[in-house]
Amino acid sequence: MNVFLGVLQIILAVAFLAAGSTKVIRPKSALRERMGWVDDYSDTGVKLIGAVEILGALGLILPAFTGIATILTPLAAAGLAIVMIGAVITHLRRGEVPGAVPAAVLFILSAIVVWGRFGPYHF
């Protein structure tokens, strides 16, 4: 199970690092085409969401690989799960049910890491 959780952490880290980097690097106007929800947030808000996703991705990987402050790994996963709850709510409020599905999947996967790393498979 530790191997499964480790692989899951890597997959989540890559997904959140890619998504967060896109939000931080690209201007809001360029994101509008694929992420219509950005109209509901300020430019700073979108960048902040991206930064949180990047920090969460780093929190999933770095403590686990360095062995330093490993409690940060499940905390990062919990933070990302909370961000994904917000994403699901945002998509559903906008009537974008298909857009809520990837966010819901990322929430579930993040919750599995929280459960495993806080519970029976901690470091």
C-alpha cells in the first residue's frame, strides 16, 4: 500500500504542478478559452489558486522523499482536497457538470492520500 500511495502522490503532484503552473504563468485572458471559471475570479485570485496548487504538489513529494517534516505530506493532500471541493462547487454553480468530474476525481485521490498517510500507512 505504501508503494500505491507513493505512486498516487507522484501522479497527483504532476497533475497539480501542471495545472498550477498554467494558472500562474499564463494571463487570465489566455486561460478563459479552456477555463471559463476564471471569469468568476480576479487575476490575483486565479494566480493564488495556481500557487496553492504548486505548493500542494511540492508538499506531496518533498517531505516524503527527504524524510523531513513528513507530516506535511498528508496536510498538503488535505489542502488540495479542500481546493478541489471549491473547484467542484464552482463548476456546479456554473452548470459545468462535466467540468466538475476531474475535480471530483482529484478530490477523491487526494482524500485517499490523506487517509493513508494520516492513518495506517504513515511515514
